[in-house]
Amino acid sequence: MKKLTECMTRPPCICCLGSLGDVLLIVGIVTAAINATFAAFTPIIWLLLAFACYLGMIWAVLMRILARLESKPQS
């Protein structure tokens, strides 16, 4: 768990999850607009994958806050 927390609290991880979420959201909107499916991925699947990336980004930010609070000396 400690290794995962260290990995997820790095800013590049947060940026990558946000960017991937943006890309998946755009792909979902475009596939919905042209009414197409790619490799059996319907537009709702693309949108759900984007939502999962955004949740991962929020989770990473919360883990970063938690790590900061845990490392803060108590007074």
C-alpha cells in the first residue's frame, strides 16, 4: 500500500490520469456523434472509462492530501 501511495501522489500521475480522462471523454463524444463503435466499445463505455480516470485523479489528489497530513508533525 505504501508503494502505491508513493506512486499515486506524484504530480505526473495525476496529470496523466486527467489527460487520459480528457482523451477518453472526447473519443466518447465523437463516437456518439458519428454513431460508431470501435472494437465493440460503445460510446457509453468510453465515457465510463473517462469517469473512472477522473475518479482515479480525485483519489490521487486525496491520497496526496492524506500523505501530507500524515507527514505533518503534530503539535
